[in-house]
Amino acid sequence: MPDTVRVRFAPSPTGSFHVGGARTALFNWAFARRHHGTFVLRIEDTDRARSTDAAITQIAEALRWLGLDWDEGPPAPGYRQTERLEIYRAHAERLLAEGRAYRCRCTPATLEALRKEAQARGQTFRYPGTCREADVPASEPHALRLKVPTNGQTVVEDAILGTITFDNDTLDDWILVRTDGTPTYNFCVVVDDVTMKITHAIRGNEHLNNTPKQLACYAALGYAAPVFAHLPLILAPDRSKMSKRHGATTVEEFRDQGIPREAIVNYLVRLGWSHGDQEILSPEEIAAHFDLAHVGKAGAVFDREKLLWLSLEWIKRMPPERLAAELEPFLARAGLPVPADRAHLARIADSLKERSHTFVEMAEQAAFYFRPPPAYDPQATAKFWTAEAPHRYAVLIKRIQAQEAFDAASLEGLYRGLAAE
RNA sequence: GGCCCCAUCGUCUAGAGGCCCAGGACACGGCCCUCUCAAGGCUGAAACACGGGUUCGAAUCCCGUUGGGGCCA
């Protein structure tokens, strides 16, 4: 293992920031921290049509909120692919000059015809290398293709999955630069990882099939490839890859639901990684213990119930002041008054922490501290405020009955007294 | 369809040949605590996909089958 670990998280800013991305970021962050290495944030925004600045902001905010601080990356310049076009161009030209890549003038129509032909024969389409020796002049419209070995095998040594072998005859001369001059995803990734001196590419399993292609590019460029580690996917309850259509899955949504960051980080890290039987892990413990050796190979189903349990566990562990600070915005959102007296709010929050899976729940339960029953009616009270009511309501009612005091002033006194306990 | 990956309780997982007639956690059931609901404690049910090997011995290694998934199309 290189002395200086450098890893990166490279999201495409094309939509909301999902748990899958968050977990990839988390594993990279944890690996970097564990090895006292560098965690780089890189924005893969070459898909200009779908990339937005709003999405970049959203990703950055979510990462910060989760506590996944990056050592290099935006807002510093040079970490967005659209700022790096010159670098890709230079590498492409070098590959061309060194005969590792060639110009291809095959039109989309030609390729489409070949594809259909292959399909008709029940074969997978692979570019046949028509232009490989054609020496297409630069004056003609052309794409740039990489010369990929046509025989032999490409072996990927994956830190999680082990040795994976691909037959080279299943690969083809893939496009590095499109006819319109834009570099392709696989090319950018390789050039970026090389120029950013990435030592470990820790990424989602969906990229595994890109790896042999990329390896060919590293070889052509004359660089050593990083260590690859492909993370198992996060699955929806139906065992398909988790996506938007499976409901609340963005980091922002979880935050809005009042789940503490520690719970999300804890839950996500346990989805695929384990540290013996330990279920509760703080960010510090994760940073101290994380290792690729204990990352599982199989996909993991996302289980909201367990997330909520961890949320409760982390809420229970929070000091009252922190609880008060976290609860405050949720009180406001619930239309409840936020007590000016912070100590008072802290006592209220502390009294509710064992029965709140989220801060949204806590705010709901805090309501009775602020909303006295409009009028005391023994019958209605007996009917509505026993079985279903929160604990403190029952106590409150008892005291009201005992004191026969239910004018506004004494009610307020009772609330205060209870909140202070 | 082609290529690749995966396979322990419903779910997340421990397990790197004997410590495992498989341990922990969530969820679920029961009991206890208790003025309610929680929290907490105890407890119950619940899994090594299947078939062949290898080995004195396999959840652990190999092969196959089945199932699931991903990518490409």
C-alpha cells in the first residue's frame, strides 16, 4: 500500500444526492481518514446538459452536514471536469501521437447498421476496428478511439471482490473523444485519477464492467492503475438497485425527517461493512477502524426500521444542549413556539429523547408542553388523554385533578414544573 | 441476449477448515419493570440456496445447478 493514500468521491451533479452516493463518499472518507490520507472531491460535470450548480451545492452541503469533509476539491478550481478539458485534450493528443489511439470516421449510421447486424446474428456488437489502420486524416470529422488488445485477458485485482478476469475479445476499441470533441466518461475518469494521483478507486459495483476498459487506457498512457475496490450496491426491498422511485432516499430528506447525521453515517457504514458485532459506531470510531477487508461482497437491502432505531440510539446519547439545538428548527416547522430559555428547551428535549426516533417526532411530542388543553374537562380528559396520551399528559392530568387547579396561570406553572424535572 | 458479480435468520451481519447442532443487531412474540407510552432487562421463534467433490473434519476450499443483481445492448 502506498504511503500516501489518496482517494476521491466523484459524483455527477445531475440530480439529488442519494444514499448510494453518500455511502460511496463515506467509505472513501473513512478509508482516507483511517490511513491519514487525502480525500478528494471531484465533480464529474461533463454532461453539461444535465449538470447543475444547484446539484453541486446540494452535494457539498450534504457532505458537510454528514461530516464527510474533503481535503481537496471545490470551491478550489480544477476539480470540476469542465475545467479540465485542456488536460483531456493533451492526453488524447499524446495517445494519438504515440499510436495508442486513432481517428475513426465511422458515422453513427454505419455503426448502427453494424450493431443491428450483430444483433440479428445473436452476437454482442463490438466495434470491428474499421479505421484502426485507415490513417484517417485530421481534416475529416472523426472520433478518437483507443487501441485495445484484441486477445488475451485483462485481470482486475479488486480489493473487495478478489481476482476478476475479462476476456479481451469481449472488449472493443472504445471512444476516448467524440466527434464533437468532448471526452467520454471513461477517458475522463482515467485521466483525472492519474493526474490527481489517486491510489485507490473505491466506487460502486456498477462500474466494475468499466474497469477492463479503463485498465487498457492506463496501460496506453503508461501509468500504473490505482487499486480498485468495488462496493456492493444498496438495494431496495425488492432487491433491485435503490433509486428515486423507492421513496425517501436522499440525504436531504433524511435530514428533514429529523434523523441525526451520526445515525445516517452509522447506518450507511454498516450496510456492507462490519466491525465484529459492534452496531453503534461513531464517526470517530469509523475513521479509526474502517478497512476494505471487512467490506462484504453482496448487495444490501436498505432497511428504514434499522435506520430509525439507530436514530433513536443517537438521540438518546446526545447531551441536552445538542438536543435543544437540533430540535429548535423542527419546533418552528411544527408551528410551535421556540422557548427563549435555552436551558428550558434542553430540559424539554431531554425529557423526550427516549421516545423520539427523529426530531420530527420529538417536536410532535413536545407540543403538549406548549399547548395546554383549552379547558379542563374531567370527562373528556379521562376519555382522550389516558391510553394514547404521552406520559407527561397523564401525570399532568393527575396533578391537575389533585390540585383542582386549571386556570391558565397555574397550568403554566405545572408545565414549567414538569419540564424542569 | 452477451459479459461480470453475488448467495448465512424477513432485513443488516459475525464467521477467513475443527471454538458453530452457527453468534450479534433491527423487526416480531412472551415475561419483568411501570400510573400510560416509551426506554431498559430477560426470553422465544427465525438462516449456512441445492447437488457433487476435496478433507479425519466444511457455513468456510473446488466444480456444477438454481436463484438474485449489475453493466452493455
